Amino acid sequence: MSDNLKKMSLMGLVLMIFTSVFGFANSASAFYLMGHSATPWYIFAALFFFIPFALMMAEMGAAYRKEEGGIYSWMENSVGPRYAFIGTFMWFSSYVIWMVSTAAKVWVPFSTFIVGADMTQRWHVAGLQPTQVVGVLAVVWMVVVTFVAAKGINKIAKITAVGGIAVMCLNLVLLLASIAILLLNGGHFAEAINFTASPNPGYYSDLSMLSFMVFALFAYGGIEAVGGLVDKTENPEKNFAKGIIFAAVVISIGYSLAIILWGVSTNWQQVLSTDSTNLGNITYVLMESLGATLGNALHMSPEAASLTGVWFARITGLSMFLAYTGAFFTLIYSPLKAIIQGTPKEMWPAPMTRLNKSGMPETSMWLQCLLVSLIILLVSFGGGTASAFYNKVTLMANVSMTLPYLFLALAFPFFKAKTDLHRPFVIFKSRGTTLVMTAIVVLLVAFANIFTVIEPVIEKGDLSSALWMAGGPIFFSLLALGLYERYQRRISRVGGLSPR
């Protein structure tokens, strides 16, 4: 088979980017926070973040396509080893915070599937409050997943891939059910379309609306992976930029359409204004509303319509639980393995670099499990309602997942200044364009995160949430610096051992 037959076409590239980036739950969170007015923010993020950043990563990925260290190699060759290690460690730490968030939130779809609703806010066991019960269950989840994954039993990830497919199918369910409701109800929207004002009282102010940008950036997360697709694309000089721009258009239209369609079946004030609705269960609340509204539009009895809504929520719960499980079994070891194997071995204590007979960094995985469990317990036993807990861990994940883009984007001008590289793919042809696009991406990501961190303090006097969001990146930055300085002292003792 020839190389051309093995390479992706333009449409194949667009589909690959779409499935890697588009997240069904992102539109649900956006509608909950901002209603239809989330749509312009998603389009803005596509134009000024997704497209330029993806093209930057594509240039770097093409030039360093033979490097085995991934983003560490990109940043090391462009800027230097200290910068590369801290940036890569921040990328790894974002998955640690993702595990903190997801280990807690995974019980919401589990509960929804079993009983048809999110009951995690009512769980009281042995005198523990609901958030504390969820925290303990999240630690149990971490221990079980670490134990199974460390044994190399990752076939479960393949089985739960069905959940990922099912979640993609939920987009089709949302589209078809919403069209049916519109036709049956004479084109009436449950939530009137308004692109300029949020129905959520928590997002009336300018600062809160600006802080929403981090959700729009998070919705386009994972795009750094496209850098590795350049040499797998047919005629990349012609097709790759087109593919990214086309994918950005398709994804932003997909998000915008989904946000609008949620308003077909759900009135914000009637359904989402309750204290029990939060960023942990919003997807299941909206799917239940979609099913119940469809039942009413079909003139079912109130009981039958309600039951339809419950089953919509239960099927969504099962799909999301399987998808979370599959992602967890992969992400519990792959970022850890990537940072250990992609950075100089001497940076790590010897036990952390050893692989067990299944090829897993077992000691490192258990240390990671301990760290994640400690953070979970600190957050869950820190007081506050279940809704506040789910909102807090979601915001922590959003901030930590978007910050590594700063390191990658800031490295781009240094990469462009290199004169000894073979560049098979070039989009930014002038120094001025490079600096302008870098500045746009960096400022957008930086200010989105700054607004997200300070908004709870200024708007609600909630210092705790701000400290948790900012504390994670600060802690991991200091930890990365400590590890790197230890490495520097070690190589100086052995007489100039150089990074590989």
C-alpha cells in the first residue's frame, strides 16, 4: 500500500479534529451559564484561539515530527530545557486536576443511570455530608482504577469506547428531538433566543461574562494534538490549513447550533434556576427536559412524558459514565508515562522511572493516585454545598487545562526564530504575523484565566474558589521548579550529564 493511500484526506482530517475536540457536554454547560448568549463567545474563541493556535501547533509538529519527546521536545528545542520541563509539567498537572474533577463528577452519571436522577446531593453515609461521601467515593474510584490500570488491564478502555460513540450519537438525538419539538409546537422555543444577555443571574456583570471565556477555550481543548497529524495528511501544504479552518467552522457551528437547540426544550428560569442544578449534572437535567418536552409535544400523558425524560437522562448517564471510564483508564497512565519518558530520565527519582512487567510506571501511578486523592479530600471536606463543590472542581479543571496553552504559544516565536530547521509546513510567513497571532492567543488565554480566578472574589466574596483555582497551577509550578533544580544539581555532580 502506498503512502498516499495511508494518508488522510481533507475530510478525514476535519473528522479527526472534530471527534478529538467537540464535546457534547460543553454546549450544555454553556447554555446553563450563559443561555443563547454563549454562542458569540464560542465563535470568538474559534476565530482568535482555535484557528491560530492549531496552526501554530501544526507548524511545530511538522518541524519536530521525528522528535520522540512530544511537546517537551518542541519547547526544549525552541526555548530551553527549564522552560520545557515546567511547561510540560503544567500540561501533566492539568490531567491531575482533570482526574480530581472527573473522579468526583463520574458519580453523577452513575446515579442518573441507576435511579434516573442525580442523587449525589442527597447521599448521607455514616454522618458524612453529600460532598464528603462523593469525595470518599472519588478516592475509592482512583484507587480501583490505578490498581487495574497498573496491571495493564486496559481492555476495559476499548469496551467503554462504546460510551464515547454513544455520546457522539447524543448530538444526533438532540438535533432530531429538537427539530421534532419545533415542528410539533409550531416553531416555539421554550427559551426565547437572546444572543446579548444571559438568563443566569450569576452572569449578568461584565466580569462574569469575561470569565466565561475559559469555558469557550476549554471547549476547544486538545487541539495541541493536531500538531502530530501534519505528516499523516494528504498534501499537507494545501490541505492542512484548510482542514483546520474548516474544522473550526464546523465545530463552532456545531456548538452554536447545540446551544440554540437546548433552548427549544428548556426554559432557563423554569428548569435550570434551582439550587440542585450545577455544572456536574447539567447535561442530564437538560436531556431529561428534552425527553419530557418531546413527550408533551407528542401529547403523551404527563406520566409517560415524565418517564420519557427519565429514560433520556438514564441513557445519557450510561453513555457519559462509560465515556468517563474509558477516558480515565487511558489518562491515568498516558500523560504520566509521556512526561517521564519524554523528559530526561535523570529528572526523576529512580523508582518513578521504572516500568513494571506490564510496561506501566506503577510507582509513579500510585504517587499520582495519592496526590489526586489528597486534593479530592481537601476540596470535598472543605465545606460548602454539593452544587458549589461540582462547580468548583469544574472551574479548577478548566483553568488547569487551558494554562499549558500559554507555554506552547509563548514558545512559538522562539521556534520561528530558529534558522536550522527543516519546515515542511509554514503558515505564518512573517515575523510580524507571528508576533501578532502569538500575542492574541497569549492575551486571550491569560485574561480568560485571570478573570475566572478573580471573579468569585469580586462578585461573591468567595476567596476559597479563587485560591483553589490559582493554588493548583502555583503548586505544580513550584514542584516542577524543585524537580528541575534537583536535576541541575545532580548533573553538575556527575560532570555535565546532558539532557537527552
